[in-house]
Amino acid sequence: MKTLYIMRHPEKDVKSSSDDFFLTLTAQGESDAKSIAHKLSQRGVHPDLIVSSPSLRTETTSMILARELHLNKNILYNEAFYEGYLGEAIDEITFTLHTVETLIVVGHNPLLTNFANHFVSYRHRINLGEVLQIEFNASSWVDIDPNNAKLIEIIKP
């Protein structure tokens, strides 16, 4: 069984930079990231890996998650989760080592919504700060597909 948590970054400060890549989180966004991390911790989530878009707001979100969930490994930053190409993002996840049982991906819309739609027919927009927990009845990430995916929970900040 593989468990994937996909998280859209919380509220961004659109005035913090003229470049989308360098937008920061608002104070509310940071608070929401801590809230989500706390809720994941209460559920006993212990990720083996966090993969994040390299944008500043997702980097900050990932660092908050890693700290609150006591992840003692490096966060992996992957451009595929910033650019937003579904096929490339799926490929990147399937390349994850089979020893990773629980994976958290932090990224952006529309990619994450498209990802959830592809795997579990989730037809709603993933809102800022939300997390979708998806379980795959598979022993390797290379074997994940819509036929073995199940939406378990939507966690809101």
C-alpha cells in the first residue's frame, strides 16, 4: 500500500514579488500550513519523503511540514511540480523509490487538481492549503494508476 498526500500551498502574498516563483506565504498562509501539519501529526502521518515545487511559497510550506512532522530527511524539490504538466508529475512520482511508503507532494493548481481528477475522479478544485490523502493498492510507485487509487480524506486548514 502506498499513501500519497497532495497539498496545495496555502495563501500567497501576491504583493511580495512581481515574479510568481518568489511569492511568499501570507501570515494566514503560514498559520494554515502549521494547522495542516498539526492535523497530519494528529493522524499519525510520518512521511518518508516530501517532494515540493521549488517556488518560495511551496518551499516554506514544505519546511513547515517537515519540521512539524519530524522529517529528518531532506525535502526533494522538483521543477515538475511547479511547471504543471500532469504526465511529467506522474512520471516523477512513479520514479519514487519503492521503500517510500508515505509521500507528501506540495504544489500548485491546476496541476494538483488535474492529478486528483486523473487518479480518483475528484472533480473539485483543490483550495489553498487543502490536502488530499490518496491510497494506492500497490507495492511500488511504478504500479500506481486510477484502478488502484482511492481518495481517503480531504484535510482542510
